[in-house]
Amino acid sequence: EAQVTQNPRYLITVTGKKLTVTCSQNMNHEYMSWYRQDPGLGLRQIYYSMNVEVTDKGDVPEGYKVSRKEKRNFPLILESPSPNQTSLYFCASSPDVGLARGEQYFGPGTRLTVT
Amino acid sequence: AQSVTQLDSQVPVFEEAPVELRCNYSSSVSVYLFWYVQYPNQGLQLLLKYLSGSTLVKGINGFEAEFNKSQTSFHLRKPSVHISDTAEYFCAVSYSGYSTLTFGKGTMLLVSP
């Protein structure tokens, strides 16, 4: 089944404890992206990647890191999480490198709470 | 800068009534428009998209949207809603030459019996 998977689905952690949220897609998509969703703010892009070893900042990259060593994986790293990073996170992928015309396929989401 | 405005944060409606969810975007020469739906506790899935051609676009689950370039709008409509349409709906825009998708803040559609 074609899908985007994220792990973990739920995570409660403490301020400053490094964490990684994994994202994997099995559709051979070039483009991958991370979003955070907050009530009243919609989805905001954190980082995106147009191909292996190519990443770029989205609208809200502060406090996050990403890497794209393999085409299928795009982990999101929080080196020192803070409470304002409590949010619902979505990974997405698209077959369209330029994205402009392409549909994005979303993962099920990761709900992160930082205390 | 790209921007999308969804004018209503919440739209309550009775089952079998028609509904329109409004979306306006910042003007550009070449624009691509999308509507996504998010059911409770799920990720987003594409409802429909406008890339070019006919301004009336039909999507899944009986939804349609009309691209209006002069008014920079892309409103979503359904002639008769079901309880199962209760979800949050997001309008999104991308522009030729850019690699990002900008989302609106979402409209919660609440369908009651």
C-alpha cells in the first residue's frame, strides 16, 4: 500500500531532551516536507526537501533540523525541544519535484507534547 | 509573499443543506489551487485541485470548486452535505516557480442532523 508513515504517533517529552520523529514513504517521491499544525494557524511548513541531500527552510524552521540521506526517509530532529514546539506534526511527500502542480500525500501525524 | 485567506473558521450546517467554504489567495500570474480535507484524528487528503483549464473543478465526495481569477477566489461547494462531511477543510496555493505550498488556517465544517 502506498503510504507515508510517521513514528512515533504520540510523544510526551521534557524540555531540552533531543528527539527525532521519523518519516518514510514508499512511493519513490522526490519531494518531502514537514509541517506543524496549530489551532487557528493551519499548517505551516518547517522544512522541505526536493531530493536526496537537498533541503531548504520553510516558514517556521527555528528549533528544527532535518536530513535527507535516502530518498524514502526524511526525519525531523528537535535538538532541544521547548514547550512552544508542542504541536501536531505532519510529514508529506509529492511526486512533483517542483511541487507547484503536485498533490501531496500526508502521513497520519505525530502529536508532540513538550513539558 | 504567498497568502491564503479562509474567511470562516467554522461553518455549521444541517444535513442535506448546501454549503460553500470560502477561500481567497494573493494574486499572481500563475497559480495552482488545492482543497484538502482532514477528518478527525487523521492526516490530510486531497479533495480537488485546479491547475489550468476549466474553472469549475470537481473532486471526490461530491465537492466542487470554482476558480475565479478576477476575484482571486477558489470557493468550495457541495449541494447537499452529509454528517460524514464533518471535518476541517484547508485551502492551499502554490505558485509557478516556487517549491512550497501555502495553507489557509482551515474551516471547520460541522454538519448536524
